[in-house]
Amino acid sequence: MEILGWSLGATLLVSAISLIGVATLAFKEKLLKKILLALVGFSGGALLGGAFLHLLPESLEEIGSTAPLVLLAGFCLFFIMEKVLHWRHCHHGKCDIHAFTYLNLIGDGIHNFVDGIVIVAAFSQNIPLGIATTLAVIAHEIPQELGDFGVLIYGGFSKTKALFYNFLSALAAVAGALVGFFFLTGIEGFPPYAIAFAAGGFIYIAASDLVPELHKETDVKKTFTAFTFFLLGIAFMYSMVR
């Protein structure tokens, strides 16, 4: 039950990150954008560091040369998931923003559910790997949740309603941990495959969503700051290997 305790604690912490939208009430928009760019940089580095320094080595140790294939499968599936779940709110000049907000919540909920499964799979391998995986998830959840909160507000939700529904969506991570613990981790060989799959997902998120955001910044000073945080994210995950 120790694995379940760690996993539930970790996923509850990840779910609480959804309340980060409260920060938008305290910061001015200009300052928030500066902070967000640094968070995106740190998140990208932490995800890549987590994938290459923790998840991939662990899965290689368990399933050998199969791990890179599972990693690539995870990368490809995350690409497909994003294409399917990412609703473009304008089609042929017609916009239905309100529908987009709910579809965004559903997509985010599925993503959080997968995060929960990955976290419990990591803890089932060993506690340090579980902690490292949780921190990698948290790193990319902070800028993502700020963005999701903004989407809900833009779609017409009140700030209170946006926080509430965003939190409900985030709780899918807890459901994922429970499903993973009771139905999946007992399957022989499942955890290392799930970890390799997660590595592919983490690499996809960093390479296709976060790094491109850093490239959009044209100011040299801001770019340097964001890249510094990117390296700090990698260094942070590397420090957990020691």
C-alpha cells in the first residue's frame, strides 16, 4: 500500500497545481507573461531531463532495446492525441468558443488521467523514480494550467467556475493512479513499458509544444533568460540522479 500512498499523494499535489490560476488574480498581465516564459523554459528542460535521465535509463534496464521503440510509440501517440483532442475553435470563419472550453477540459482530463497512470507506474519501480516523474509532470503542468485557465476565461467562464472545472479535470490524475494501481501495475512487465511510453510523451510535449513557444520570443534578453531556465530544468532533473 506504500506505492498507492505515494501515488495518491503525488497525484493530489499535481491536481492542486490546477489552482495556479489564482496567480493570475495577483499578478499584472505583463509580469505574468515574463514569469510564464521562464516557467515554459524550465518545464521544457525538466521534461527532457526527466525523459532522458530518469525514465529512459530505467526502462532500458528493465526491457532493453524494446524501450526506444515504446518511447517512439509514446511520441507518436501523443502527436495523434493532440491532433484529435485539440479543438480548433474557429472553423471556416465560424467560432464556437463555449464548446471549445468543454472540449479543452475533456482533453486535459484525458491527459491528466494518463499522467496518473505514469506516476503510479514510476512509483511501482522505485520511490526516487516516482518522485522524479512527479516533479517532471508538475513542471509542465504549471504553465499548462495557467494556459488552460486563460482558455476557460476566454470562453466565457467566471474565474471561480474556471478554477472549479479546471480542478475537476485535474483530479483525473488521481483516477488514473487508482486505475493504474489496481488494474495495470499488477500486469507483469507493465511499469517499465508505461515509463518508456511516458518518456516519449514528455519528449513530444517539450519538443512540439514548449520549445516552439520559446522560439516565438524575439527579444534577445528574454530568450537568454528562458534558455537559462531551460538549462536549469535539465540541471534540476540531473541533480536527482546523484
